[in-house]
Amino acid sequence: MHKEDVIVVTGAAGFIGSYLTGYLNHLGFERLVLVDDFSVAKKSANLDGKKFLEKVDREYFFEWASVHKSTIASIFHLGARTDTTEMDYAVHKKWNLDYSKLIWQLCAENNIPLVYASSAATYGNGEYGYTDSHDVVKKLQPLNPYGVSKNEFDIWALEQTTTPPFWAGLKFFNVFGPNEYHKGRMASVIFHAFNQIKDKGEVKLFRSHNPDYKDGEQIRDFIYVKDVVSICVWLMRKQPASGLYNTGTGKARTFKDLVKAIFTTLQLPEHIVYVDTPADIRDKYQYFTEADMHKLIAAGYPTPFYSLEEGVAEYVSDYLQQTNYF
């Protein structure tokens, strides 16, 4: 990656895509082509102040690319339909599977390195653990159409003989941080918990419906968005072995820990209220996720991850309390 390179970021108006855009600007990269559905007004603030060459609507990106493909040095494909409550598989197939295949083909035919967003949703209930080994990909049983579409693309990618010169599919775990104001129900637990504390001085957490876990002790691998984009850029720069890479911290934490970190940052007493998990997601609810990070670390990734407390403190203090963007 050189400063004069043209870098494409899809999903650029979204949470992780806009943060990546800001992070690339911060590193001195301004020759960016941003791809998204820019008609969604509530996402527009994510790109305020960012430096880039142009915006291209996702519907017209491949027309644009047919003219400009020789100028593209790398693609970060983070655009996707990410709503896990969207049960119409056709929607996920269009944006997460078919569109991603076209991105792959563009990269393969034009020698463009590709980093794309997969998801920890591919792991389902974790029957096969949370290892990014390629051997388990076909066995995985995601719990919703979103996870299925992401896993179908990973399976497809691993079967291809014509590939980009380098590619990495990143299995994002529970990402939180600035620029997720537009996400509604799909925003991180930290975002929702902060707003509940601000409004009512308390946080609602889901009761456990699993006898193995106490209320509030459901466990997730929470990763700060700054670590996520650092991994994206490091992989694109260093280009170790192509393949799937977990993108978590490798240290799962409870929802209770998370909420405690917010109360601590705000210097307020803890007040947690437990409510039933909504019936529509109860049978699809993950009680434990933890990324096996050995592959990325073995590839040489050098940067320690933010702890949950460090990430929450920065997110709450520097962003949520002022409604700031990165």
C-alpha cells in the first residue's frame, strides 16, 4: 500500500467501513473510492470530514470498475446486509454472496489484493469451536440467514482456483466503537447500554435461558473497532498466507463485565435489570463466543488488543458522551 494508490472501501458509509476510511486518512491515505448505498441519510455523518476521491453507489460500482480497474491497488470489501433479524435469505444472498463473488472476480482478473468481511456468525452455536481452520468451514451451522450467507461465501472462496494475488476473509466477532449511531437494533450492546444508563440510570440485560449460564454471564469476544481496522490494514500491507482469519481478542468476557465497565467509566453505581430474551431470537442466541487468534498471531500480527475496559472507556469518554464520530 502506497499513498498514491487507489484503495476501494465498500460499505464505506457503515460502521466499520467509515471507521476504516478515517483510519486510512489518519495513516495518510486519501486516494479512496467509497462504495455504499449513500441514500441512507442517517449514515451520512459517518463520512463528514473524511478525505476521498469519489463516492460510487454500490449498484453502479462494477460499471465504474470496468473503466477504472487498472487504477485500483486494493479493495476492502466490508459492504454487506448485516441485519441478523432479516430472515429473507434472498436479500442476504444478493448482497453478501452474489455481490461478493463479483468483487472476488474483479480482484482475481485484475491482480487486486482483497480483504473482505466474513463474520463470527458463521460459527453458529460453536459446535466445532471458534477456530479459523479451513477444515471446518463446510461443517459450520450458522443460526440465521445472515450467517449462512457469510459462510456460503467463505466456502465458495476456498473452492476457487482463480484467486486474487492475496485475499483474507475476516471473521469479525462482537465489534463495538464509534460510528455505529445509525445501526438501531443492530448496534453493539455497549451503545445500547450507554443510552439506557443515560436515560434511566439502569441497563437491561437478557436473562439466561440456559442452565449452564447465570443471568448476565453470557460470554462474548468483544473487539474494539480500532483493533479491527488495524488488523485489516496490517493484512493488506503484509499479505501473509491467504485465507480466513478470526478477528476477535481471544479473551471472551461477560455482558456483566461490559456493563460494569460502562458504569465505572461514567462513575455511576451499577444497576442491572434482567429481562427475557425476545422469543424471535431465543433459539438462535449464542451463549459463548471466543475467537481462536492463533493464526493471526502466528502470521506475525504484532499489536496487543484493547482490553474490554480500555475500549469501553475510550468509546464512552471520547465518542458516546459527545456523540462524536471518528
